[in-house]
Amino acid sequence: MEAAFWDTSALVPLCIRHQPTPFLQQLVRQYSLVVWWATSVEAQSAFARDLRTGTLTAEEHGQAQQRLERLRRRWREVQPSESLRILAEELLQRYPLRAADALQLAAAYTWTLNRPFRRRLISGDRQLLAAAQAMGFRTVPLP
């Protein structure tokens, strides 16, 4: 199975039962998961926000956490490093990214050993996808 870098925006819908699309379900069968070290924190933030706003019930929130844990057992995680932080800071100067997205992209680039060509990055964030494509990734946008 080919590996791909998964942004949190692509993983959260896999954890919330009413959100995964057939396209996203196909992607998870096709590509193994490589994620940034803080992905689980970002996902938990999304779940908590949806719980607070009433988008998720308490039961659905618990189910989302369980699904995230199952995904977590399968994924490879890019760990933080000084070089990754420096790259993320540089990316903020080159592309219109938020801090978390710059860290995601820096993690993806680090995972490719600075050779993103032919590597896939899956995301629902248009700005992140545009920056990733400019860096040489083959991007997979979510509909």
C-alpha cells in the first residue's frame, strides 16, 4: 500500500460517522496514513468544538475518539524537530498558511526526505493544498 501524508482535515471526517464520503473511504483503503505529531490534538480539538456547538452528541463524540484511536494505531507519525520548526517558519514567509498548516506541510516535506515529487498529500484545506502542490507534492483534495 502506498503511503500518503494525511492532513487533520482529511482524518476528522473519517472519525465522525455522518461525514465520511465514499471517496474518503476509498482513499483510506488505498493509502496508508502518515501524519504530523500534533494531528491527534488537532482532531480532538475539532471533536470538542463540535460537541460544544451541538454538532456532535456525547455518544458521537466518544465514537469519534474511538475511531481516531483505531486510526492512530495504524498511522506513522512525523516527530517534531528543530529542522522541521525552521522549515515551518520559512513556509509561513512563502505561502499564505496558518501556523498549524505550516507545521503540517513541514512534517509532510520532512517525511519525504525533502523529495515530495510523486508523494501524495491529502487535505480538505485549499491553501495547504496549493502550497503543497507548489512544493512538488501530488495533492489529493477532498470534495
